[in-house]
Amino acid sequence: MKADNISQIYNIFSIQPLVDKEYYTKRQSPVDEIVKRLIVGTTEKPEKFLFTGHRGSGKSTELNILSDEVKKYNKYFVVKFSVSETLSIYDITYIDLLLTIGSEIYKQAFKNDIKISKELCKDLSEWMIKRTKIEITEENVSAGLEAGLNYLLGKLGTKMRVEATTREEIRKELKPRLGDLVEKINTMIYSIEDNSKLMESDKKIIVIIDDLDKLDLKRAEELFYESSNSLTLPNCSIIYTIPLSIVHSNEYTQIKQNFTDAFILPNIRVWKSNGEKDEEERKTLTTILEKRMDLKLISNEAINIAIENSGGNLYHFVYMIRSACINAIMRNRNKIEIEDINSTINNMRNDFDRILRKEHYLILDEIHRTKVAVDGKILLELFHNLSVLEYLNAKRWCDVHPLIVPLLKERMEKQKNSKDTAR
């Protein structure tokens, strides 16, 4: 259903990723290519892909679509999870990630009644108990080996997510035993894939890991630059999300070499690189509106202002409409007008104003003039906080987020006046 009155907009314009296609709008995305690569590719050597894009560009929604599309071909057993829900997003190492990959594969198999041998189940349970010091109670044992291991992995995940001490102890225990950990994971993968439920259609396991792009830049660089080799060791196909800022780091070329390929989800272009309006891409944003609400609930002027100030970032676009509907309700209106959007825009612009420093504006000014992203650590910060957005035509180009442009002009004007006064 779509909103047919102003009060329904807030809930329908949820800022959470879409899990079905009711509100989904087809857009420029690498998902179709990834699916084709997975389907036509050989299963002898599992694929390891990197998937990135700006925060809020719609990656999680696209990964949900990718998961659904892959399932249609009946070639993969899909294991999809978010590190935000399974680990502490502020403290992740390659040991945590590998352990979680193994755990999520087993738990998904158990949920689908895909069993491994009792001997392997017993071996994995004893090894995990010894290395993690997490015990299985008599009650869990009586439920069966498979259920006991499922309980153990579930409890381990909870402890890894909330207990810093537990994370450190397990890392210390498993780091010198990385080979053993990977061997256990791969043995389990082979056993699951040999189950009759998967063997009948020759299904292989694919793991899709969401929200790794939310890691801070330093931790992301440590994980994907220093530990790339370790992350490719599980013998199944894996899609890792990464922050877009990594793509612009000096280490990216080396990181990419350890994976099969990398894909970028572009922002929706509001403008072309020559300054002209991109009418075709703007229609995508209008369609997103039309699928979720009756367009009589918002003025054309408000739609245009929201599109232009979102910079084509889906999170910001949806957030603007959602917030503007509250502004309209508070004004006792039954329709979103330009004032409602502008109020939201001012609040969002103030958020940027709080985090931008003098050195940021110097780089932002150059990018806004040249449409080229210069190198350096500060640039990576600007990509990470969405101050700079990247777009794709035949050639990639960058620009300052439209919300920041008035701040940039004001700052540059003050700097110019200051220099003139000094003369």
C-alpha cells in the first residue's frame, strides 16, 4: 500500500533497507552483473566480491534484491547477515569475522534442517568449547548434538557482540590457530554442501555480509588491507561490503587483488558533470516517491527541492520526505510544501556545519570547481561523512553534497573578504 494521507507517510518512508519489492525501484546498479557472474561462473573456485557505495546509497536494499535474485536460479544456498546485528561494529577483527561466517553458515543450515554428520558435529562442539570456554548445559546436550552446537554458536555470538573481554580472550586463543579455524569452517562447508538437500541441485554456499561499510576508516583499512588474505580463506563464495573511502585509499589496488572483483553502487545522478540536470535519473527518485505515496500529498516544488538537495543519496532523500511530513503535520497541513522540506534541509545542513573544519573547506572548494577528488586522508574523511559524493557517467566524477554548497560559498566569501581587508 502507499500513503494516501499525510499521517501515513512517516511509517511508509522508513529509512530501513527494503526487504521486498513492493516499494523497490529499478536503478543503475551492479547487482545484475554480480548475479550473472555468480550463475555463469564455475563453482570450482568460489567467488570473493567486494561491494561498496556511499553510506545511504541503498546498498543493503540492493543486497536484499541480489539475495532474492540468486535464489531464483537454485544454484546457491544463501547465508546473509549484518555485522551490525552479529558483532560490535566498533570492534571487529578478521578472527571475529571468520568465526561469525562459520557460525552463521551453520545456524542457517540448522534452521533449514540441513544437517552435518554427528561425528563432525561432535568435533566442532568440542573444539569450540575448548577454544571459547563456553559450555553446553545438560539440557542442550539432551536436545541433540546439532541443537547443542546451534545453542553454543548463538551464545558465542551474543558474547562476542557485547563482551569486550570475551572478544579479546577468543582472539588471543584463535589467532595462532587460524589454520585450524579455517579448516573447521571449510570442513563444515563441505559437509553442508554434501547434504542431500543441496546435492540434488548441486547448490553451493554463498555468504553475503552487510554493514561492513559502517566501520570507521581506520578499522576498515586494518581489516581489508592487513587481513585480506585471511578473509578469502573460507571455501565458499562471499560478498563483503566495504566503505567507499577504502576505494579512494592508496591501499585499494593491493586490497582488490586479493578478491575476484569489486563493484560500486553509484549515487543517483541529480546533475550531470557538466552542470545540466539529469532528468532521467531524477525520474528514478520521483518513481520512488510515487510508489510510496500519492503525489497529491506533496507539491512539485517540494519534490524538486528534495531531489536536488539529496544529491541522489537515497537515505537523505527518504529522510527528507519523512521529516518534512512531520513538519507539515505540525503546521496542520495535509500536504508537504516547500517550507516543510526547507526546514528539514536547514537541520541537515547544520549537521554538516558542525563536523566540517577549515581544512575540509579548502578541499571541498577544489572538488566543487574541478569535479575531481584530490588524494589524501582528509578526502577519505569527506567521502566517509558524505560531504563528497561520487557519480558515474562513462567516467566517474565527484562533487560536494548539495547541502554543503551554501556553507562552502559562505566560507569562501568570508575568506576572500578577509584577504581583501588584510591588503
